[in-house]
Amino acid sequence: MEIAKTKILKFRQSPAFTGSMLFSVALLLNIIIQGPLNFFNPGNMNTLFMANTPFLLIVVAQSILLLSGTMDISIGIQLALVNVVAIMAPQELGVPIYVGWILGITASLLISLVMGFSCSVMRLPSMLVGYAMIFIIKGINVLIMDVPQGSVPKEYYKAYDSLLFGFIPVSLVIVTVVLIIASLAMQTKFGKHIYAVGGSPRNAYAAGISPVKVQMKAFLLKGLIVGIAGICLTLMTASGNPLQGENNGLTSLSAAIVGGLTFGGWGSISCGVFGAGFFVLIQNAVYYLFTLLYKIIPGFTVSSYWHNLISDIILLIGLMMTILTQKTQRRILKEGLMKQFRRGEEYESQ
């Protein structure tokens, strides 16, 4: 019993606690509104994951950057870059579709190198660089694809929109593989260096860790994940659009923060996963709630504006809860460290 209490107390003090609670509440709301059988229906799960896999992946990518002490608000429009390259390369150059995908991921890695060089080497503010890159990438996208166009062979997007063994969404498998890769990376020396640099670049440098190299590697890992997310977006839409996904930059940042991450060394990738899950499930719950009201109340009708308003209010409340919880957690952590320090002094004096 004591061991269980200790684990619960330790979890309550972890950065992912509030995000996991918010995610659980959003999950419960969906189950109540839709019903357990409808919500956990393989078809419903497939639709939910298929439509939101690109967003889930870029939140993971954003989380890695936040842990290293930087960010990228242009990460949303980078999805469109991967999309237009993956569509236009086979269409204009006649290369196989998988070559177009490789070129799309390469484009994401190149943009990430530029971002990393600007933020880490040149030491420009990441928010300013990201804001400027949004317009630069938009211009590149429009040069490559001036209007929405193109298509994806049916066998490819049908494979993405399918179930393995009749109940496992292919998109869920993609998310799981990316999470495993990111988690393994965070358990290596590189992951430890990310936390060190994110916590204090100066102290990390004094310990022999190069903040520039660590953040450049973080940007490259982010670029790889965004590239995969862009391919998923291409398969989901089965076409190209040079201006889609821009808002996902700030939304991914918000989701990571709601999950419990802060700017530099506090949190984990699981925080980003919980935050992204909370965003997705709240929007899903609000949609089905209004759908239920349409059926129950004759003549009831509202515009999509109210859907977005209620979703955003709930997300804002979640963000405020996370910020308040983080302050309490940091205070408790500080008090615990002070107690350990005093005990050490008392032991030495004896």
C-alpha cells in the first residue's frame, strides 16, 4: 500500500500528471456522448487516428524542440511543403511515388537545418525565425504548386485508410512506430543532452556538451518526424494544397504546453502525446455533442463558429490548469530539494 501511495504521489508531481488527467476527462466525455461501443468501434478509431495522425506527429516533433530549449511555429506550414513536393515530384518529374515521398522528407530536413542554423548557430529568437519561415515556406510552396491539385494512387491512400487484422488502424501503427523511435532517442546520450541543454545551455556547455550540436540534432529529428507527418497528410487528403496546415504550428505548441511541457528541460514526450490527445478528443466530443443535440432538439441549429468557440474555451481552461499545476509542482520540487540539502548539511555537521 505504501509503495502504491509513493508511486501515486510521484506521478502527481510529474510534468505529465495534468495532461494525463485532461486526456482522461476528454476520453471519458467521448465515451459518454458516443457510447462505448460506438466510440471504440474499429471504424470510428480508424477515422479518428487517420484524420489526426499528422497533428499527433508534429506535436511529438514540437515536444522534442521544447525539451531542447527551442521551438518552431512554422512546423504546420512545413507539412504543406512535404505535401506539395510529394505530389508534384511524380507529377512533373515522372519519378515513382516513393521517390516523391523521399524528396518531401528531404525538403523537411533541409528546412529544419535552416531553422537549426538560424536559432542555434546564429542565436536568433526561435519565435522570430519561425514567424519569418512561415512566409518563406509559403512562397516556396506556391512556386512549386500555384493552386491545389494532384492526386495519389488509390491503392496508397486506401492502404492508409485501412485496418490491420480488421481492428488496428494503419495510422495508429505509424504513430506508434514514431513514438518508439522518439522514445528510444530520448533514452540515449543524445536524450540526456537535450534535457541538459534545455535546462541550462551554459551549464551544459561547462559540462562539455555542445548546445549547438544538440539542438541541430533535435531539429533534424523534428524534420524527419514532420516529413513522415507530411506524407500521412498527403495520403489522408489524396491531393496537394500549398497553404494547408499553417495553424498547426501554434496549435502544436499549445498542445505540448497543455500536456505539461515548458520551454526547456521540463517534461517528456508523453506530455506532448497527452496534450495532443486532449486537443483531438475535445474537438471530437464537441462535434458529437452538437450532433446529438441536433437529433434531440427539433429545429436546433448553430454554426461551426460555436463548435470552435466551445472547443477553444475548454482548451483554454485546460491550459490554465496546466500552468497552475506546473507552478505547484515546481514549488514542491524546490521544497524537496531544499529539505535534502538541509539534511545533507545536518549529516555533515554531525
